[in-house]
Amino acid sequence: MSNARPKPGYKAAQLWIVLLTPLVVILASTLLFYSGWLHPEDTTNKGELISPPLDISALGLEQDDRRWWLLTASTAGCDAVCEEQLYWVQQIHIRLGRESPRVSRSLLTAEPVALSQEFPGLHERQGNLDALPMDEPVQLFVVDPNGNVMMKFNSDNSYEDVLDDINTLLSRSTIG
């Protein structure tokens, strides 16, 4: 048996390593986080997130059904562009399949229009269009079940983009 003793200071060095390791990890992660390095720059959503979300009470509307809304907003009644968008929103709703009961289709205009015959299941609503961040005369918005307008789509978004985003929202959401 040997009576070899550790060198003086060996246990102190071990103690310092054990104590400083968490501190170094915390400092390094804080530095990386606040420097912006290794942050993803791309997102998977195709629509534009509205930040902060807009409460639908600002539009003069009320969330009455606790479902997701595909809200088509039109500043000039419902012209041919609006009707085409409503058709595509109807097709998106059909393509949602078993998830379609979680989503409601709505049209928001300043004055009443009568399209319930052409688009069964469409909820026609009147409200304050000025509160919406609209870039185009006819635009599609997503409203969550809590009554927040949280995403918008422009005319450069395809309807596949809209369907992808809605499917992603529905698959990750536990509300509505």
C-alpha cells in the first residue's frame, strides 16, 4: 500500500472547478443570448404576426363562439376581389378536414352585404375597419379564440401559405 497523498492545493482546485463551472455556463449563455448570436432569423409562419395582437373589441366585435376566425376584411363592401378571397377561404376551411369545426369564417365590412346564399356558413359582421392594420382593400386576418387579431396575410401569400399557418396554429393550440 502506498501512502501517496495528493499534492497540496489539489482539493482546493477541484472545489474551485466545481463552483466555477455553473457560473461560467450561466455567464456564457447570458452573453450568447444578449449578443443575438445563434438566434434563428427565419420563422416558419408565412403570414405576418401582429405584435402586439389587436383585441377585436377595438373593431366593435365580440368573440361569441370561442373558435379561431378566418376574418376577411373589406373596405369597400364586397367586390369581385373580396368574393374571390371568400371562395378561397371557403376552400381552406374545407381542406382543414376534421379540424374545420374549430375554425369560423367571417367577413368584416363597414356596411351590411348579403352573401350568405353564395357562401354558406359565412358570418357577416360590421365593424370598425380603421382599427385593423390593413395594407390592402381586402385582407385576411386570423383571430384566436381569445379574441385577438394575431396574424394577417397579404395578396402575395398563397392560399397554401394560409393553410399551412392555420394547420400549424391548430396543431399547437390547446384553445378553441
